Amino acid sequence: MNQKLLISAAFAAALAGAVAAPMAHAGGKEKCYGISAVGGNDCANLAGTHSCAGQAKVANDPGEYKVVEKGTCEDLGGFDKETAMKIIAGKG
């Protein structure tokens, strides 16, 4: 395999991953803020202080989320992103 083809294939794979990532929870799932345990978040927080799963420092932090079945967030005691942002801003 020549180097150009190898680089093109790697780029295509990376691009496909980047496009698929935001849609990973689209099928019947949603982000639920304020329900993760310490170290139990699924990805970056709203404050932008980290960008990885498992980095939550406080349980039930309104800026941290878990991906849950669509329609179950409120039952779990969580809230959507808009509400979480209001809480963080002190308006909630």
C-alpha cells in the first residue's frame, strides 16, 4: 500500500469516528446532567475543566452528565443541558 493511500485511509477513518461520535446517543438516548457519581461522568463537563469520562470530582454535579434512555432523566433526578446551564449560572 503506498503512503498516500495509507494516509487517506487513516484520515477517512478518523473523520468517520468524529462524525459518528456525536450521534452515539441519538438513537433513544439522551444526556442527563446532575446524576453522575464521582468519576462516573460520560464525557466533558459544561465548565470545560475536563474533556474525559470518569473525571467528575463531585457526585451529582449539574455540569456533569451520563447518557441514559430517552425519557428517564427526570425520573433519575437529572435535567437537560439548558436547565443545567441555568443552575451553574445561578439562575436555576
